[in-house]
Amino acid sequence: MRPTVYITRRIPDEIIAKIEEECDIRMWDETDIPVPRNVLEKEISSVEGLYCLLTETIDREILAKASRLKVISNMAVGYNNIDIKAAKEKGITVTNTPGVLTETTADLTFALLMATARRLIESADCLRSGNWKTWSPMQLTGQDIYGATLGIIGMGRIGASLAKRAKGFDMNILYYNRSQKPELEIELNMKYTDLDTLLRESDFVCIMTPYTPETTNLIGNREFSLMKKSSILINTARGGIVNENDLFQALRDGEIWAAGLDVFEQEPVCLDNPLLSLANVVTLPHIGSASIKTRMKMAELAADNLLLAIKNQTPKHVVV
Ligand code: NAP
């Protein structure tokens, strides 16, 4: 009998066709609306495979209903949306899509750093709203990127790719990571520091760790108080790593100079989130990996992982 798979969002046709060669498919056939919890609860109870996105919370409660499930294939590198411990206890394989999105996410992170430092969104808005009256010496002046010190928190795949881009701008690179990376330090001419030193010395602080119990609220009041008043925080990792209330206060009170955010504690971010009221915040709707090529690669890798696990073979990327 062919296994059945539930796909939690409309994915590209060629990926559907690939999965359909080996499995029967049911799918939440929407592109912009996440699958409701009650639908997912019902569907998960009768399928062998789940192909899901980071928008789905796969917790212990929902997994309790998954009596036949063999694999959860997450179309993302981050898997904080899945209760890994509960999945492991039930013998369910969890897979993710690392690597294929590394360069695209590093590109976006550096783009956000540049946009925030040089006030690109604010400047474009100034022009369109008719406020560009004349050239003025200090109008819309920002922070230099060339020669500045970049502190990267989390020196994994994307952290290292970000450092490569920073090298091209002659930045001094500091990093803080769970483990030290001596070979990478030499290759990328970076210095390993403790977290507080990185925060004190950096002009830009970029967060590139996963979202875990250890990194939850890693950056809050205490950390902002250590940072330079001219410094810029960039977060393209996950929202909960930065305490948003503390970030708002730090930005409002001039404790740090600006922030660029691709991710939020709650997504989609509420329009009454106070961070959206600040001119010194550049916000994006979680588009780190959003290039056409990369999203196709992620969708395909998630399908490969799913199909291998369904056939009791080892997927390309196993979380547990
Ligand atoms: P990765 O290769 O696993 O790198 C993560 C790094 O964080 C590792 O070097 C790890 O240290 C370090 N780390 C983990 N816990 C830490 C802690 N408590 N303190 C300090 N360092 C810690 O992952 P990646 O592929 O670079 O992706 C990183 C994250 O970016 C993902 O988890 C995801 O949440 C986010 N992301 C966001 C987007 C977006 O669209 N905005 C796109 C892709 C990824 P070790 O080297 O010691 O293991």
C-alpha cells in the first residue's frame, strides 16, 4: 500500500509531482494562509509523512495524535517549531534543510545590515513623501560599514558566510559561539571573544544562532547596556532570541543606534508592535532564504528527506 503524506501548504507543482510518484498526497491547498490547528490535528492522525513549514507548531499535544507518523520534514533549517524530544520519544524522524539556504540568508543579512546602517528605507520614504527639499550636510547620515567591527553571535554555516561578506568590506570580525572554531578564525581573520566583549566592541551585532532554550532572550537589557550607543543590532535568526520589549526601550532611549529585523517573537508581527513605530528600525517579513532558486532547493530537499525516511532509508539531513 502506498504511504500517505500531508503537506501543510501549497508547494511548487514539480515538488508535489515528485512526492506523488511514491506517495498519496493530501495538502492544505493555500499559499498565504497557514493550515488551521484543528485541520492539522485531524490530518496528522492518519498519515505516514508530514511535510511542514516553520509556521506549524508541532508540539507534544499534536504528536500524541500521530499514530502512524514516521517522518516530519520541515522545509527550513531552524526547527524550533517542532518538539524534538516528543518526536524522538515516539520514534518519529525529524528532518530539516540546512546548507541550501546558507548563502541566500547571508546575502539578506548583509543587505539588512547595509540598509539599516545607511538608512535606505527611511531615505527612500523621505524622497517619495516629498520631504527631499535640498542636499544638506548631515541629512540622513548613517554609520559606516567599511572598516567597522562586526560581532557575529553564532558561527555556524550562515555566520561563516556572513563573515566572508564582511571581509570584502574590510570589517574587523569578532565572533562568539558555543564552540571555538580555530581553523575558521584563521581563514576568515576573525577573533573569538566572550559575549560581553563582543557586545562592548562591535559596531554591528548580528545574531546567527538557532532558537533554543539556551538562546531564548539571549539579548536583553543587560546586553543592550553593554553595546555602543552607535551600534546596530541585526537579527535574521529567530525573534525570541532578542527580548523585544528591551530592544524597543534600547532603541527609543538611544542605548543602541538602530536595528534590522527579519524575525519577530510573534509572526506575522502585529502592526501595533511598538518596534514598528520607530524610524531607526528596518523590518522585513522573514525573507532570509527568499530567493526563487533557494526556495526551490529547500522544497526539493524537504521532499527528498521525506521520501527517504518513508522508505526507511536515511534522509539527507536528520535532526532526530
Ligand atoms: P548552524 O550551522 O547550526 O549554526 C548555528 C550556530 O549557532 C552553531 O555554530 C552553534 O554552535 C551556535 N550555537 C548554538 N547554540 C548556541 C548558544 N547557546 N550560544 C552560542 N552559540 C550557539 O545553523 P545555520 O544554518 O547557520 O542557521 C542558523 C539559524 O539561522 C537557524 O537555526 C535559523 O533559526 C536561522 N535562519 C533564519 C533564516 C531566515 O529566513 N531569517 C534562514 C535560515 C536560517 P556550534 O558550532 O558549537 O554547534
